[in-house]
Amino acid sequence: MAEEKLGEKIISIIKDRKIKPIRRWQFKLKNIFVWLLALIAFLFSSLSFSVLLFLLNNLDLSSSRDINISSWRLLLNTLPFFWIFFVAVFIIIIFVQVKHTKKGYLYPLWLIITGSFLGSIFLGSVMTKAGLGEKIDEILSYKTPLYQTVINPQMGFWSAPDKGRLLGVVLPFKTNDYVEVRDEKGVIWQVFLNFNQEKILLRENEIARFIGEKTGENEFFALKVLPYSAGKRMFQRQAPRGQNHDLLLNR
């Protein structure tokens, strides 16, 4: 009796509210759309990891001994948290989307998160080897404000001449006494090298890191030279007017 009344009540509500059954194709379309969003999130997660891996390849913890700070402090000051955040965000989006699929309830949290993370590592590594991470970094370094402080804090950390760290693009050689380096603000420095052999490590129109001390106005004495490959187009912002930007850095 109670079941009959409940059934009548449900039928009455359906009639009053004019509820219509959702067609099967609509369910399928929704399921496809949710999986598509999950796939897009996975691709963005992989792209983010690709840039993250490219930047980590420029992270040399052994240089902490030369600049008199601990490896942990160097890591915390130069780790690209921006990209770590985005990898995490996209993995969370993947989890939410998968849970909204037709059989999403069958997949436990740990399986979705672990699968998404490992998948992002694999595909992101492939993208890095293909040069996609570096390409994205180049585009962002040229067009994004606060690139050197938010997106790639390594550049901000190494651009501190008063603390014995200088980062810049090596200008064409003019003399054997020193090399000219343009920093990310467009200031040209005269960098004197500790050994003549250090100059062999330098190439015109490429980025390098210098460890040493500031000796005067726009003068720097370098004890050590380290290569650097990220943020290439950051320095094209400071190219003199009329200079061919494509020739500013070796591509």
C-alpha cells in the first residue's frame, strides 16, 4: 500500500513538473564531453611537466658551494613552483572529470591520481626531448610579465650582481681583456674572467651565469662560468632598437 502511494506521488511530481526522460544519446554525448575535458587536462598537465623538466635541467645544486648557500636554500629559491602548481591543478581536474564519467565510480582516488601523474611524466618527458618544453619557455620569456620572478625564478635568483651572481647574454667579443654581457634589464656589464680558459666556455649571443663579485659600476669579476639555456627570449626585450632580434641569440 505504501509503495503504491509512493509510486503515485512520484508520477504526480513528474506530471506537475513536466519532467521528461533524458535521451540515451544525451548521456553518451555528456560522457564523451567529460572524457574530452579529462584528456585536455592531461595534455596541459603533460605540457606543464615538460616545461618544469626543462627548467629543472638548468638547476645545478652543486653551484651552491660556489655561492656560499646550502643546497636546500638554492633549491627553494630556484624551484619553479609555478609549474608544479599547474601540474597539480590539471591532475585534480582529471580526477574530477573521470569521476563524472559513466563508470568513474569504479576508479579509486589513488589510481586516477597516480595514473595521471605517471602519464604526465611520461608524455611530458617525450615533449621535453622533442623540444616542446623549451619552445614554450621561450615564448613565455618574451611575452609574459614577471617571467623571471614567477614563472622562472632561476633567472631572478641569478640576476643579483651585488650578491656575486650575474646572468646575461654574451655580446660579440671585442677585446681579450673582458667580455660584455647584457643582463635582463638591458644593462651592459664588463665581465673580467679569472682564467683565460673560462672564455672558451663562452659563446657569443648565448646566455651564461657568472659567479664572482661586483667590482665597480657595471663591472664584474667572474671566478666561475656556468651555462644556461632557459629564458632565451627574455633578453630580446632589451635588444637595441633596429637590431635583428633573430640574430640576438643563437636558436
